[in-house]
Amino acid sequence: MADHRYPHRIIQALQELHDELAKGQPVHPLETTALDGDSWHEAWRPHQDKTWFEIPWYFAEVFFYRRLLEAAEYFGNGDWAGVDPFLPRKQAELTHDMPRQVLLLALVYASTNTPDNFCTLFRHCIWGNRIDLSHPHLVEEMRRQATPQENLGDLLVDDTEIVLAHLQQAASTSTRIDFLCDNTGTELLLDLSLVDFFLRNDWTRQVTLHVKFHPTYVSDTTVPDMNLTLDLMQKRPEADLQALANRLRAYRRQKRLLVKDHLFWNSSQFFWEFPPDIQAELSRASLVIIKGDANYRRLLGDAHWPPDVPFAEAIPYFPAPFVALRTMKSNVVTGLQPGQAAVLNAADPEWRANGRRGVIQAVI
């Protein structure tokens, strides 16, 4: 938050939020007239008089970021209305050399329409999820590596071939592929290389990117982040990056690429609680690509499932075929082989949350 020169009143409001959390005070409700105010009050009500350490973890995370935006006067009519508290960090990530290197490598795979190139690119995209500005230690580790490592040994489940077969079978009738996006920056760039592959090679007629309605989790993608990404790509000296930005802008003009936000994506609700408009929207997709750890947690209710429960049995409710691409930054996981978790526990006690491993899990 020090990236902006906030006035004293905002700094004071942020300090009060910090003290409320650190000193174990009851979780205060929002004081807002914003569009989501009533829904957040209903979500907060069951936790009234509880401290931050006594409420469910997922609710605490997302409500903290919503309270932070309120303290930063993001909503309203003042000078700071609509100012993304995390924008300077997002800009710094995009202008770092690593995202450019990662995207140029991805475009090598995206340039030729073959099943092998799709599989390589698809696996490449999962490791972009490691670059999460709310986990700065992972960002620095990835920068030291220079590019995402396509280490198949770190993929605990890999359903890429299942996804390929589904897309090949659906090619003649596929009208759209939807992404539930996660981080902007490196991850979004890799997602856009995959979008370009799908549209340039006519694997689908349309791609819809679902993004956050307002900033959250530091680097989660919003519509302005998408626009900033295309602007910066177009200003790069590399002809391949300029060409990609031009193609993506053309897809948007042609309505082949849609970018949609919705307050639900910022809420504390799980995915079986989709509102009717989201449910109807996703049901029209031939495939939904679900990115990131937080979205994975929302699929499974942020609950501690036995790790060998079949993934499809844990998620019988989703309205379309889907695949989750997630690097592991939390304890929630299912769909592993019997005994696999025990082997991992012995080899690396932090395997569930240190961001090294990933899963590509499909329910087709």
C-alpha cells in the first residue's frame, strides 16, 4: 500500500484495519453504499462478534481485501475512487524482463497448430500460476529460474491428454471456451498465448475470460489489467509481442474474445452457489478452464478432503466440462492416487502449500 501516496485519513483507516486484525478485535462490517454492500453484510452477519482468527479462512481472506478497498476509498466519488491499490506492483511485474521471456517461449509453442504443441503450451500455462504477487517469495523464486519449469515430476495429476481428446472431439461443434482467470502479469500473458492458439487455429469460435469486478488478492485480473497488458505488449520492441497484442485486440473487436467481470468472483461464496446468470453463462461453454489456487478452493468448499477422493466425485455440480490448472499454495486437494499424499508428506512436508507442485485435473 506504500506504493501510493495516500492522504493521512486513508493511512489511518488502513492502520485501524491492521490493528483490528492484529489485536484480535471483532470483525467489523463494511460501511458502504457500494453495489456489493448488502451481500457482504449478509455474508458477515453469521460471524458477528467473532475475531479474524475465529472465522472461516476463505471468508477472512476475501473480506480482508474488500475491507482494504473500503479503507483505501476505492468505492465512492472521491479522488481515490477506482484507484487500484495494487496497480504499481502489477505494472512493475509486467515491465520485469521475466514475463517477456516467458511469453516469447510460450509463443514458440503457440505458433504451430499441432496436438503436441497444444499439450506443451497447456502444461506451460500452469506454471504461470506460481507468479502470484500475494506470495512474493514464489515470485522471486520464479525470477531466479528465469522461465516456468515444465517439470512433469511436479505435476501430481496431469489430465492434459484428456482435455486434448475432448477439444478434438468437440472441435466441429465448439462455440466457446471460458477461462476463470486468476493472476494478471505473467500468468495472464500465458493464458493469452493459449487464447491466441485456440482462436488463431479455430479450435473454438469464441473465448470468454471471466475476471474480478474489482482488485483483490493483490494481483487478481480485472478488466483494466487486461487493457494494461495489451497496451504494454503493443509497446514492446519485439515484433511477436506486438503482433499478439494486435491479434487479441482484433479478436475483441470481432467478439471472438470477450472479457467479463462479475461481483460473484470477488465474493466469499463457493462455486456450487453460482448465481443464475453465472450458471447459465458457464453452461454454454464446451470447456471451462479454471485457473489458480483460490478458484480450486472454491470448487471444493475450502475443505480438507481425503486426498484420494476422486476429483469428479467431489465436484458433481459444475454446469460444464472443466479443467482446473493450479499450483498448490494451500492444503486443499483431492483426486490423488492412494498413498501419493503419504509419499509427498515424507519427501516434502510443505508440498501442499509451497507452490512447487501443480495439478491439471479435468471433469469432462
